[in-house]
Amino acid sequence: MTIVRKYGLLLFVVISICVWRSKSMTVAALTNYGMAHSNRASVSEERAKEYAVKAESFLRRAANLTPSDRSLWQQIAFLLLLQQREQEALVIWRDIPGSDAELLQRGHHARLQNKFAEAIHWYKLVTQLDAAHRDTWYFLGLAYSNMGRIEEALLYYNKALAISRSDSDLISSTELYCSLGWQYHWLLEPRDPVMALRYYDLALNSMLVESFSGLNECYFHRAELLLWYFNEPSRAILDYEEVLLNEPEKDSAAANHALALYLVGEDISSVETTLQELINAYPSSIWGYWRLGDVYAKAGRLDNAVEKYSQALAIAPHNKELQVIIEQLKQP
């Protein structure tokens, strides 16, 4: 009996190993067949659905043998998308932790390749998995903005603002407000400077301004609005100084700052010296010449203004605005 038990146990172990190896080999074979068809589905638009159906069949059989293999189920969900079975794919993704992050990254990848419609599709899938993820709504707005569909961009930016920021969200309220300001300032037709300034002020007047890569541009954009739309050079000066503090080589901000100083009463000779120094430092940039032309024009020195505008036009010969300014000044 002892020998029978001993060899019986050994036989059981051997059989178990054989079954395990057989199962592993079966899973590997099914997975290989499934991935081969999956790869064909991804490169063949005409037969994508046909290959996706075959791939799903093989991978489901493999996944049923190893139900804890998340990578198999993840791939099955992508194959369901190729078959326009979106809701079934979402059911799978809801059971796999981290699926929302995976789909969000796919959206980013598509957007960075200028595939904005594809990016929007991925982002919208994420919102169905987690509607409380504020960043996703922001990136939806950004993708629509990239497509030039500004009304829809505004809708999604505002959806993002309506959601409280969580620890996992990267986009601050400062960045959201700046993005909204830019839509109204420059991208929306017709432009709405009043709404643009409202959002810039919400971004930059708060005690909780958060730094992000575009913060300096946000100050610059608000300064532009204040100087050119609202005729508030005193406020514009403060924003230009903030820009130059962080980016002293930004000659467009330095030139506009000098013009704003002239508009609030700075002595023309001092402003003239500042702009001439800027021209010397950046001789291939139009901004020093252009803004010195503006100063001369406002001072009534029209010949000097035409000279500086013409020097700017020589650098940017296709600039229509400069052409119009020069033609108007040359009229008797």
C-alpha cells in the first residue's frame, strides 16, 4: 500500500504537470493565432472586421482558460471596438483596473499625431468609464479646439471646470481658465474680448495661480487684450513685466511694454532709446521697428513712423497689416 500510495502520488504530480503544460501550450497557441489575426485587423481597413472576429474567437478561448490574464481581455476589448461593439468593450474595460489611463494615453498619442477625431473617440470612451475625471473633459476640449470646432471646445472646457479637481488630475484651474480665455480671445468667431478678459482674470487674479507651461503666454495674452482692446496700458504694463521677469528675451513683450509706457506718459526719448536698444539686440525681429513706428505715429512724427514700419516690412514683406498702415500714412 505504501508503494501504491507513493507511486500514485507521483503519477498524480506527473499528470498534473502534463495537464498544466498542455493547457499552457494551448493558451500560447490560441494567443498567437489571435494576435496574428489582430495584427491583420489593425493594418487592413477593408477586412478589419473579418480579422477582428477571428482574433476575438481565438483570444476568448485563451482568456477562458486563463481568466485572470488582463492583457488578453484588454486586447479583446480593442477587437470589439473594431467590430463597432463599443458597449461590450466598455463592459470589459470597467472590470480591468487602469483601463481609463490606457485609453487616455491612446487619446494623447492620437492627438499628438494630429489625429484629432481619433483622439476625441478615445477621450469620449474614457468619460464613459469615469465621468468624474476632469482632465479627460479638458483634453476633449483641447482636441476640438485643435480641429477648429471652438463651440464644442468651450462646452467641454466648461464641463471640466464644473468638476472638482482630484489628486489624479494634472490640469489646474489656472490652465483651464487660460485655455478658455484664449478660445474667446483669438479662436472663436466672432471673437469675444470681454469673455476672454473675464477668464484671463479668473486665471491670473486668484491667490491660487498655479504654474504650468503656458502661464507666461497667458499673462502675455491678457496684456495684449488690455493694451489693444481695452486701452488699459497701466494694467498691461504689469503683465508684460511679469512675462519679461520669466522670459527676458521675449522681444515682442519688451516692445509692447515700451509702447505701453509711452501711452501712460513716459518721456518719448526714453522710450525711443529702449526700443532702439531692442532693435540693436534683435535686428531680425519686426517688433522693435514696429512699436517704434507706433510711438512715432502717436507723436505725430509720421515720416519717422513710415521709416520704421518700412524697416519692419522689409523683414516681413507679406505682412498685410504693415502694408495697410504704411499706405494710410502715405496718403495726403
